[in-house]
Amino acid sequence: MFIIRCTIQSWKSSMQTTILLFFLLDLCLKLNLEMRKGKNMENRSFSEVVSEIIASIDELVSLSRNSESEKEMFIELALVLERIPPVFCDLRDDYKVMDTPLIRKAVESLEKEIVRAKCLIKVRNEKRRHVEAIAHDLGRSLGLVLFATVEVSTQFKMKIGELHKELMNMKFNESCSPTSTLTSTWTSTSSRTTEFVCDLRVEEIEEERISINVCDIALHLKYGNDDEFKLAVVGLKELMQSKNVDDGWLNEEGIVSILLKRLGSNKSVDQSIIIQVLRYLVWNSPASKEMMADMGPLSTLVKSLAGEEEERREAVGLLLDLCDLVNVRRRLGRVQGCIVMLVAILKGDDPIASYDARKLLDVLSGNTQNVLYMAEADYFRPMVQLLKEGSDMNKILMATGLSRMVQTEQSRASLGEEGAIEPVVQMFRTEKLEAKLSALNALHSLSGLKENVQRLINSGIVNSLLQLLFSVTSVLMTLREPAAAILARIAESELILVNHDMALQMLSLLNLSSPVIQNYLLQALNSIAAHPSGLEVRKKMVDSGAIQLLCPFLMENNTKIKNGALKLLYSLSKDAPEELEESHISVILSIISSTNCESERVFAVGILSNVPATQKKITDMLRKANLVPILISIMNTGLANSDISTSFLSESVAALLVRFTNPFDRKLQLHSAEQGVIPLLVKLLSSASTIAQKNAATSLAQLSQNSLSLSKAKSSRWLCVPPSKDSLCEVHGRQCFTKSTFCLVKANAIPPMIQILEGGERDVDEAVLGALTTLLEDEICDNGSKYLVKMSGVQGFLKALGSCHIGAQQKALWILERIFRIEEHRIKYGETTWSVLVDLAHKGDSSLKPAIAKLLVRLELFQFQD
């Protein structure tokens, strides 16, 4: 229920009663609209919204045709309007595509405009400009629908675009002259009062003073309270609509300054109403428009861009109206926060404000500095447009600005999607040095995103960059560093492997380049060598003498170059370890023992781990260099400041220790065990890397192969000395020690091994099971079986039967057969094991059937048949 309280100073004529009735009628119409909203308009389906619009347009057509005044103009309007429903029927039928938030907002905005048009036609004594206003307002609303659907339906866009253009271009001959004096304009019975009330949404004004003279407008604007100020604004807008406002009066009273001051300081008044009045001043008073072009007024208006939705929408519209002034276009971009807020509005949910913000940004993009501000706010379309079609100087400015911007992954993606890369590549191919340099810097910035790297490769720039690196022209020498930096980024993509010769060309450039370029080239070569599908390229690099070429770089003082060379040598030596000579090994050993750089030491260890353990000369070199304690120290210290993962270090050390636990070289094993290698191997069983776990288990298995014979030798040597309980091994039955007999039991290696078997990673099973088989040799089979059962190993062995590796399954079956030689174990685990074995017999490899059969016979539960 609206409570309407009107203070009537005097009732001097029926004119005032007419104005009041118009006001009441408008409020009643708005009340009706609000009641419709009470049905929760958001819950209406898209089809319902469009259907209601179609019905409303039909009603509007009927009202226009039945208008008693200005009949010809309304008939012409009706002829255009009656073409809208068929078009909107298509919109309704295609609701699955059309029902988007942006289109829905635009359609609902049109719905409100249609309601307003019906209100105006019902209450007005129409004039030419009123009919034009109705047509233009409807046209603008159709324009929003056109804007919202521009990327959805081409056919709908063409139809609605024609109607939009016709309504916006509709003009009529004047049939009635407006009243000329200011006072009569304010007090006449013209329907302009109703137009004003409908347009400004003044339903929140609780008190209206109908009788107010012209002088009071200025007084209330300057000194009135909030209610008086609101009423004065209402009157002022009516004066603006009459187009009879005198510029002299506006200037004399300082109306623009008053409104701007209230706009910036008084939030109790609806800011959007003040901006609407300022827009009327802009449309009708050139002098007022010029007054708003200064930095002060512009700064005030820009602050309104951060206001509520209606205020923000009106502020964008007013700034757009002002932008036909050169001074405004020049100054507006310099107002702090202006472009950032315009970009935010452009990307916002209000379709009207977004549409105007885009147009305003387009206008401001005539200034290159503004375009750079827009790019910094993540609106790149104007920048890309200048890169494509701007002058040579503008292209250079844009590319330079792009290279200097702090770019996020999202901004690089947006620039790539907008099409920035291709025009920048074209700049690089021009003859001008400045254009080449700015283009290279921009491309380097853009290449930080994987998708953009692919676009660069597709542009064909790789060969051009390589040619530039081979150039000896002094003018182009300054371009070689950014070109090398881009190549380093491009090489991160596997697509680069299509060009096999690229890596070879880079290798040939290494000795001919400056340290900065050498570093970029090594980065690129390392990326190429690290690609999983890069085997063929790596072989070509090795065949071209890459390992011999890299060795001198291992003695570089430049840490980055030295580190890059070590990393590349590691990648290449995995495929061709035989290429490493004793002289190379000596250099690498010196790096491990002397460097303070963790990454250098880790890659050097990695290179040594690639050398085959069968090369006994290399093993002797490593032993003489006292490498084992160095490795133990490195592992115990860990990686504090390196960007290399601990897993990589663990894998390299574990692989290298397989060489030092060779089961056929007990002397080497004893040397390694005395240095403390066994506790390290047990620790590596808990590594995050399965490769490290596998190699650690392999080394422990090699050591354990000699445990039984070593424990015998120790016992026979000390028969006169009774063994201590702590030294007796429950598996070997003799004295066992970690360092001298390599006993897995004494080393506490069994629990982590069983934990591996019980886990979900099956790649390590075979190596672990291989180590555990050493506890089940014939002489110690019963002891070993009891110990493994005691350590809860059976469940792990059964789980290993589900491995995809036949070797692991065979070892698990062998271990279970030995365990089930003891009746107690058969009783306890036989039934569970039987079900697993039957399933394996049906689903497993046929080569496993004899072992499965043997085990089932052992369990005496099932006679296996082929």
C-alpha cells in the first residue's frame, strides 16, 4: 500500500488538480506493476516473459491505433510496432539457446519500457516530440536486445536490427509549438509532468510540493533539505524537457556546480536522479556541457561509476554523452580509476551499462595511453586492434606496453585468444629494428603460456629466430638475447620435436654465443631432451658429439651455464652412457666433492648413476674417490636450497648404490657396509619414489645373498666365545651383524618391505620379493618362513599375486610354497590362499599354472587339473 501525502500550498486553478491526478495515475500504474512483480518475476520462464511482451506489444499497437490526438503519427508508430511480435515468437520458440542471463535482462528491460509507453499514451495530450520519445525509447530497448543476442542468432539479429533502426530514426513534423516562457512551462497543464514522473521513478518521495515557483528551484537546490532538493530536481528536469531553459539563468544560478557538489557529497538523495538531470543539461545546454568537461566534474562523475546499479548506469551514459568533446576524451582517461571501473562495468551483469561502457571505451581508445590503461585492466581488444591496424608507431607503442605489463596466466590467455600473437609476429618480420625489438619483447612475455607457445610455433617463427641467432650483422646483435629467450620458452612444448634439426642448430651455436645466450640455449636443449618422446632427437644430439661438446662447460665459472650443461649431460647419458669417458668421470667426481651448489652435485650424481655397473674400471675410480660416504652425507643432509626434487636425488643415489653392492664382489660389499650403506638403503625403502625403492630393494637383495655364508664364517671363527642373545639371528640361527653379515633381519629391513607389498604400488614387488627369497634358502627355510609369518607377510605375498608382473607373481608363489611347508601356516592361511590361487589360475598367465598347482597340492585343498 502506497501512502501518498501531498502538501498543497494553494489550489489556484484546475491545472494543479490535473497535474496531481496525473501523478496519482502514474503511481497507481506503478503499483499495478509492482503487484505483478510480487508474483516473483524471476520465477517466470523465459517463454512466459516473451509471451507477456508479445501481449503487451499487441496492446500498445491497439492503443496507438486508437489514439485521438496525432493520429497519423501513432498509426505510423503502430505499423512498426506490429512487426515486433512475429520476431519475438521466434525468440520464444528458440528459448533453449536464447535463455541466457544477458538476453533475459535485455528482454525484461524492454518489457518495462513497453509498460511505460502504454502509461504515457493513456495520459498524454500528445505532441510530436512525445511520439518520437516513445519510439526512440522503445528503439533503445530493442538495441539492448540486439546487443545481447549478437553472438547467438544471426537471423534474429537481422530482423530486430531493422526494427531498432526504424524506431531510432522515426521523426515527425511539429504540429504544435511549445509555450515560450519559463513560468508558463512550469505551470501549464502539459503532460510533461506525467512524463517526468514516469521516467524518474519518484515513488519513494513521500512528500511532493506541487505549487513551487521558478525561483524556488534554485533556492531549494542550493539550500533546501533533502525533500526540497528532490522536488527542485523534479522541477528542473521538467524545465529541461521543455527545451526552454535559458543558459544565462543556469549560469547565473550555478546550477551545474550545485548539482555536481550535491552529487559528490549527499548520499541521502538518489544519485541517479541528479545524473539524469545533468544528462538533460548536456543534451539541451552547450554551456553546461562545457562546464562538465573540466577535471573536477569528471572526477566527481567517475566516482559514481562505483555507485549502485542505477547510478552507475546513468553515470556511464552521461560520460558517453560528454565524450563528443575533445577535452573530455583527452582528460577522462587520466581520472584515477576511470578506465578500471569502466572495464569492470563492461564485464558486469547490467546489459545497459555494459553496452554504454563498451561504447565509451571505444571512444577513449582513440588515445594510445588509454588503450594501455585498458590493457592493464585486462581489456585487450583495443590494444589488439592497434597491433593489427594501427600506425607503425602505435604498433611499437602497444608491443612495448604489452612487454612491460605484469601479466597473469589469464591475461596471457586473453591476449592469445584475442589474436595478439600473429600481428606481433608480423612486426618482428619487418625491417625496422625498433619494431623487431619491441615485438620480440612482447612475444617473450606472451610465451609464458603453453597455449601461446603453440600459437607461436604455428606462426612459423622458430626458423626466423634461429636465423637471427646465426646472424653476424652488428645491428641485429641486440636482438639475439630476446630471440634466444623465446626459443627457450618454445622448446618447452613437445611440438618443437617436429623440427629435429633445431636442437642440432642450437648445439652448434653454443660455443659462438655470449653467456646469456648460452644459458638460454641450454635451457632450450634441456627442455627438448626431457620430452618423453624425444628419444630420436637425443640420439641425434649424441651422434653429433653433444657429450664431448658439453664437457668443457662443466668447468665453467658461470653457475647457470655449468648447471645447464650438467643437466643436459644427465639426460643424454641415460641413452648413451658408453659415451662417458674416464676423463669425464674425473671431472664429475671433482664437482661432487668440491661444489657448494646442490643442483650441480645432484645432477653429477645422476650422471654417474647412468654409467653401467658392469664397467669395473669406473667402479674402481668411484671407490678410490671415496664416493659412498659422500653419497651418504648428501642423503643425510638433504636438499635445503635446491629446486630439484628430493625424489630425483633418491633415485640417483639408489641406482648408484646397486654398483657398490655387487654380490660377486664381497670386498666391495664389505667396504660399502662399513661406510654405512645398509641403513641408507633401508631408509630409501620408504622413499616417495618407486624407482628409489626398487633399486634399494635390489641392493639389499644383493647384500643378503651373502648373509648366510658370512654368518657361518663368523660363527666358526669364534666358537670358543658364547654368542650374545642380541647377536643371534632368528632366521640364520647364528651371530649376525648389519655391517659384517649384511643381515636384513638385523637391519630392520623386513617391516618396510612388507609395507611396500601391502601398498598399492606393484612396480616394486619383484625387487622386494627377490630380497625376501634370500631368507628362505633350504638351510634356513623353516626359520625364514616362521619369521615372515611372524612379521605378517602372508597378506602382502597374496596381494603381490595380483601384480601385472609375472616375475613378481612367480616369486610370491615360490615364497608361499615354502611357507606352507609348515602345517600351522597351512591351517591358518590355507583357505584364504586357496581362493586367491583359484582366481589366479583362471585369470593369470598360463606359465604360472605349474607353480599354482604345486602350491594347491601343498595345501591339500584342491587337486589342480588342466
